[in-house]
Amino acid sequence: MDSVTTTPPPRQPRRDATENREALLAAARAVLNRDPAASLEAIAAAAGLSRRSVYGHFSNRDDLLLELVTSGSRRVASALETVSHSDPLTRLALIASHLWIEVESVRVMAVVALRGPLASHTVGALGPVRREVREAIRAGQANGTMRPDIPVDRLARLVEDTALSVLEESTEHAIGAGEGHRLVMLMTLGAVGLGWRESHEFIAETPELTWSGE
Amino acid sequence: MDSVTTTPPPRQPRRDATENREALLAAARAVLNRDPAASLEAIAAAAGLSRRSVYGHFSNRDDLLLELVTSGSRRVASALETVSHSDPLTRLALIASHLWIEVESVRVMAVVALRGPLASHTVGALGPVRREVREAIRAGQANGTMRPDIPVDRLARLVEDTALSVLEESTEHAIGAGEGHRLVMLMTLGAVGLGWRESHEFIAETPELTWSGE
DNA sequence: AATAACTTGCACAGCACTGTGCAAGTTAGG
DNA sequence: CCTAACTTGCACAGTGCTGTGCAAGTTATT
């Protein structure tokens, strides 16, 4: 009668289950980008599942969003790890450039960051990027390469908004990968004070900024 | 028994009632700017009224929003009526400048324009402004004063976003009226390709763009 | 083929919100 | 001061969402 510790030999999780989990995350990414307040019903449907089975993968609505945000922030963070350049202008352009490569992740975070219990989490996740941007701008102003007529913090926020605008634009009105990459950099450089000719010259003469993707 | 057509001499609407109506609109403006999905309860409370009495002034939630948007668009439209200048760059800067004066109206429309049945109405209301912006940019590019490296429509949308970013920034982080006015113009000019020095020069040598408010 | 893993549909409780009716109050205006 | 105009609180129906339990099905794995 010692059926107590009969190790119930647990099977492996089924393959299709994890696939569905991924599908849910992907669907959430897509749907929430269109409507940040979309219901689980809508998300599940987009993933080809029923609302009920969402709860087989995530305990909560917030749990799902949390996963979206944290996985997104991980991607962005790791994408920005490689960014480090002595020239602040190049550094800023590189940040913009690398963000472009992670558009989806960034947008998800921006979209979900609106209100609710996730807000704190998202700003936390985006924090490091923010700091890098601010720092690059500070250096750039000291450097004389960026406009000194707007206080660092304010300019940093405006630059962030600029980049986000381009990322949004890029998903709402189709744009080639290389084109988008060029556009983020152009507008970011413009925001810190460069004229459009200057921006082009700068990009042209800075090999690190060349698009080498897709 | 002919008490039928005894004209029931109707009184005038009470003064405080119309005041409350205004208070509701003002509260809605303020509250919805923080949370676009705020409840009528929240709005009414901010106006010092009960949720129930909202329905004494507006038949619907949408009715309230509709009024916000249309009154806002009327203000913006009339503010932009005076804008007309042969030089496209000046014209664009003037649009930005005049928008600044109507910040609140613009922001309300932008915020409420998200989804729902109001979307069509708001884009309609903002339509004329959009067209003016687009036209100024087209002329500016032909002119050689604005960057030709981005197609008109795309650039127009980016300029709109830039202006909105500044307006948002201005309400989220306090800024003087004159300062804000200067900032919208600077960033708008930057978006169409001017370097920061150029922008300053341009504003300095264009008397129409001088701040004469408050 | 056996079985655990997974999905589904349905039913239900709960919550937050809108919109309405009504009776009782308060207040501005004639 | 009288009365209509306005506000309020409460109750109630309706809607759309979340989260859960459960029984019945389907499917991957061994």
C-alpha cells in the first residue's frame, strides 16, 4: 500500500503545445499592435485557438502581456549590447539602426506600455535604452555635433518619439527593410539638429551605418 | 375643454446648467488626455457632478466626445484660416505656430481619434490641416528649401507626428508658452531637413514667426 | 493501442462600464 | 415665493470582458 512515492514518470510536453504558445504570442503581438485593448478572444482567434485554451498557456491576461514585454526587452537589450562607439553621433545612429532591426519588439513594448499594471514593467525594460540615448546626446552636445539649444532630457524624449514615429510609420505604410533602416537614422539625426544633407554625408562616410541585412 | 394648445411658456435654460455643461467638456478634455478610456464616472467626478447628470447634457458618451472633437476642430480650423504665406517654409512654420496656440484642442482630437465610431469624424476634422501640411511640403520640396529625400506623403506624416510629439511633451513636462511655441517650430523645421542653426536663422529673420502671445 | 497532454465548448460568477426610469431633493429665475 | 429647471441617488437591465470548473473530445508520444 505504499503507492505514495510511485514516481509518476512525467511525459515531455507536447510539441504542438509549445507551438501554440508561440502562435499565441505572435498573434498577441500582431493584434495588440492594431488595438492595444484587444480581447483574449480576438488574440486566441488570431492564433487559431479558443479563448479557453489561452489559460492553458498563461495564467493571466497580464501574464501573456508580461511575457511579450520581457521577451521583447530581452531581444532589444541584446541587440543593443554590441552598440558602443566613441563618437556620440555614430552611437546614436547605431542605436536607431539596431532598434530598426528589432522593430516589432520595440513597438509591442511601446503599445502595451500605455496604462495598467504593465506600465512599470515596460518603462523598466526600456530604461537602459533610454539611458544610452540620453548619454549619447549629452556627449554629442558637449561635442558640438548635436544641437545645444534644447536641454538634454527634453531632446532625449523628442528623439525617442521621433524614432518611434518612424517605426510606426514603417508598419502602417509598407517600406523596404533597407529604406526603413535609412529613414530611422535620417530622422534621428535630424532630430538632434543635423540638416538633411549633413545627415546623408554623415551616413555615407560612416561605414558602420551601412545596411547589411535582409 | 380646449386646454390643448395652451402654450406652455417655456423658461430659459438655467445659467448654471450651461456652466456645468462647459465644466463637463473641460473635465473630459483633461481626464481623457490622461486616460483615453476614462469612464463617465471619472469625467463627471472631475467636473464635480454625478454620472447621472451627464445624461442631462449629453445623450451619449459618444455624444460628449463628438462635441469635444467638433468644437476642437472648429477652433483649430479657424486658427488656421489666417495662415497663408507665399513661402512654403514660412507657411509650414506658421501652421506649427498656430497649432501651438490650440494645443489642447489638437491633443484632444489626437487622443480620441484612436478607435471607435469617432475615428472617422476626427480624421475628417483634421483633414484640412493635413492637406495644408502636405501642400506646403510639396511646394517646399519643389522650392529646394525642404528635404527631397523622402516622398511627400511619408514626410507629411512624419512632420505631423513630430508636431504632435512636441505638443505632448509640452503638456507632460511643463514648458513656457513662448518656449513651446519656439520648440514646435524648431522641430518641425528640423523634420523637413533644416539643420538647427538654419532653423534658428530662419525663425530670426522671419518676423511673422515671432511669439507675441500670452 | 494506451495514455497523458492538450483543446474545446459550455456554463457560471464576477467586474466594470453604459444607459434609463423614477422619486426626492436643491436651486435659479419670474 | 413658486415653479420649472436642474441634480442626485438608487435600482435595474444590458453588454462585453476576464477567469474558472468540468466533461468530452482530439492528438502526440511511447
